[in-house]
Amino acid sequence: MTLPTNLRIAGDRLLWRIETLAKIGDTGDGGCRRLALSDEDRRGRDLLVSWMRELGLEIRADRIGNILGIMPGETDGPAVMLGSHIDTVATGGRYDGALGVLAGLEVVAALKEAGIAPKRPLAVMAFTNEEGARFQPDMMGSCVWTGALSVEEAYAAQDGHGLAVGGELRRIGYAGESEPGFLPAHAYLELHIEQGPILDAEGGGIGAVMGVQAITWLEFALDGEANHAGTTPMSYRRDAGYAAGRIIAHAREITRAIEGQVANAGQIAFEPGNVNVVPRRALFTMDIRNPDDGRLAEAERRLRAFAEATAGEEKVGLAIRDLARFPAVRFDERLVEAVEAAARTFDLPVRRMVSGAGHDAQLMARIAPSAMIFVPSVKGLSHNPQEYTAPHDLIAGANVLLAAALAIANG
Ligand code: GLV
Ligand code: MN
Ligand code: MN
């Protein structure tokens, strides 16, 4: 790899940007809450746009609120895109998503400061609502960008209070005018924290991500009958809460039976929700994932069959709704090799791995050669205020992004 000698991102400034963005939605325990299209998201976006402006980038927002900062290349045409997201889950950390976007800014800054114009344009991208914590599906901005979801479908998605994406996007001033997908992609690269324990346990270094496992999110609604918790004999009960508990426990059984399977319920609510009332209704979500599409389909089939049998036994109604569904993705081999080569430029150990988390890259892979770069997450913690990646790893990952992006943009 031919990287101009001493070309590096400004590490201190990357760390400062991460800390500065993390102040918006700071939860006081090391974490961040910048739910998609909230006031905090708006302030985060405003900060990002101000930084893009300082760098002299052409700034565009598309109709779903994806933000692009474009640096022209020597030639026009498809851009090398460097993206991720700045929204967080409700109890998130400060690195998930933010690192990839802010490192993208530092890649552009390093090139500008060195007076280097890449052959192809570069675009730094922040996708709307990657997390899906407030509105489903997750990866909404990249779904719309790649045509997997229409703008109208995305606008109609509602949060738990009945507020819709379209209205919230307009409210925060980020319903842009550009058509999603307006800028063709030559390639897409995403730097991200691993969010799992492997790199940390293996002594650090860089992950060259080969793909992303398949993801399905389901919502289960069980409808039984509210009744007195003391007087109702067990045989008279139609307990929606009990049925929910059995189904959730069975998901764990399925993970023991199917290779690579992970599963958990993430949200649950009982109605009417009184200590002394048999629950009339239980509503819960399941997140089930597997690196293999066929095995995930089998896990889902078993879970649905068990849910139906359990609902029948307990005489409760059952409705299952799809919240999100993404097949497993394999990234572009040449891009994965470019990431490995970039890591070796800096004498960093590099290992190939599959992402357990969902990422915008898995959608971008549908329209352009794509790959990801992982850096270690201490103890594998993520979606947790204690999420942490050491400064030297953040900087190393950003330098790998720089080297890989330049090689691809000039290649
Ligand atoms: C995104 O953070 C996911 O749910 O994997
Ligand atoms: Mn993320
Ligand atoms: Mn996340």
C-alpha cells in the first residue's frame, strides 16, 4: 500500500470530537442518549454539520435525513463513502456509530491538510436512525438510501408515543431535499467499535469484517383475560404474562439447539400492570440472530411454533409482527483485503471476523462493494454507558480507515 509517509489523522482532534459530541445527550454515567430524531439528535446533527462546514465540504441532507459531507476528487463520478450513524440507543455509549462518522471527518481533514486530492470524491455520511431504538426498522436511513424501504414507509413509522418519523424529521429540520441514493457509491467503508469481546480478548488490533449475521426482530402480542390474582383458580386463568414468560424462556432453549443462534427479549409490558391482577395483555420484542440465514429461519420457525402451542394451551390470543428482517451479508473480498493491507501499513495485528451487530454497511453492500473496520470494545460491552474503546485503538482504527479509503479512492 502506498500511503504518503507520515500521513495520519489528527488523533487528539478525533478524541476531542468524540468527547464533544458525547456531551450532547450525556447521561452522566459515561453514556449517551441521542435517540433518532430527538432534540439531542438534532443538536448532534447541527454539530456535525458545523464541522463539515469548517472542513469546506459540500453538505447535503436527503429526504430521510441522511447527512453527507462531500469532498470533491480529481474526477467526478461515484464516491468512496465513509459512514456510520450518530443516533444512540436510550442507554448507549459514546462510540457506537459516532466513531465511524467522526473518523470520516478526520480522514477528509487529514487529506485536506496534506494538500492531497483523492482521485475519486469522498463522502462522509451519517445515516438516520441506525439504532431502531425509537423507530423500527433499524438501519432506516441506509434502508431508504439503498431502496430497501421507501421514504413514505419510513415516514409512517411511529414511536411508542405515536410520533411519526416524517413529522419528527421535519420538526428537527432535517427532512432534506436530496433524493436518497443521489450520489452513486464506488465503495463504502465503515469504521466501528466491535461491540463484542473478541478483539479485546485476543490482545487488540484491527478487525477486518467479512460480513454481518442475519437479524430478525419480532413483536409478540398475547391477549388473555384480566382477573383477580387471589381468587382466580389456576385452571380458570388466561394469563398473557405466563405465556410470554414461557416463550421467552423457550428462545433460550432454541439457542442451545441451533449452532450460532443468539436470542433475547428486549422489551416487555404487561397490561393492566397491577401487582394483584392476572395480566390481560403481554407485549414483548424478540431479537434473534444467526450468521446463517437457514439456521435463523429454523430458529424463527421453532419459536413461532412454540408460541402458537403455548398460546393455545393458555387460551390467549397471539399476534406476531415483523419489526425488522435482514439477511446475512458477505462483504466485498477486495475491500476486506484493502482493510487488511491498511492495517499492516501501520504494523497492526488484523483478524477477519463477522459482525454480530447490525450496521449500515450491510445495506450499503447491496449497492456497492462494502467492508468494515472494527476496533476493540473493552470487555465486549456495548449498548451500555460503560462502552469503552481505548484512545490508541480509536486513533488506530481511524488511520486504517484513512489508508484504506485513500487506496480505494485512488485505485
Ligand atoms: C444495532 O446496533 C444492532 O441492533 O445490531
Ligand atoms: Mn452502530
Ligand atoms: Mn448500536
